[in-house]
Amino acid sequence: MAIDDFFVDEDNEGLEDKRIFEIGDMKFIRIKDQEPLTFDSLKNFDGVIIEYTRYTFTLEMIKNIRSHNEEQVYLLPLFLYKSYGEYSDALSEMVDGTLERLNDLNSIAETTSIIKSRI
């Protein structure tokens, strides 16, 4: 078991295991370490929430998405969700925003709308 299996955040109650989030007409996928993922499937989403667990995992996810050969994938808005621990400022600069909680995703929906309007 990972340390986050024991992590309880009352503000996120019921959201810890949720993988897909819908905000209005937008869909976001949350990527966790050790979960299966095909990068082509990301085209079905408006944005990606990467749960920070390890620096190497997070960096690899960002690099793989940003270097994907399809525009629909590499231009996706990326957000970091910190369930525990601290990530570096360098990682924060590689994404479009960060989250402390999963219960209020309006800020990422707003950021995503702005990004999509410019593409």
C-alpha cells in the first residue's frame, strides 16, 4: 500500500478515488502513479490533472504529454494536484496550474476555457 492509501482529506471526501471529473461541459482526467494510461485516450478530455506522488513520475507524465505527436494531446491544459508532499517550483512552471483540493475545480475550468479560446 502507498502512503496516500491512508491519506484522508475531509475537503476531498468521496473524491480521492475519482478518475474523471466533469465541470460544466468540460471533462478532466486525473492521472495517478501506477494506473494504466494510453496517451491517445487523452484526446477525449479537456484537461489533465496529474496527481503528484513522485517527482520522476510527474516529470515523465508532463514530458510524455507535451512531446506527444498529436496536437490534441500536447496542447492539453495540465494541472498538478498535490495530495501530500511538496513539488518543486520547476514542476509548477511546466503546467498550467496547481490544485490543493479536488472539491473546487472551477479555477481549472476557467483556465482551461482561456487556453482553449487561444488555440
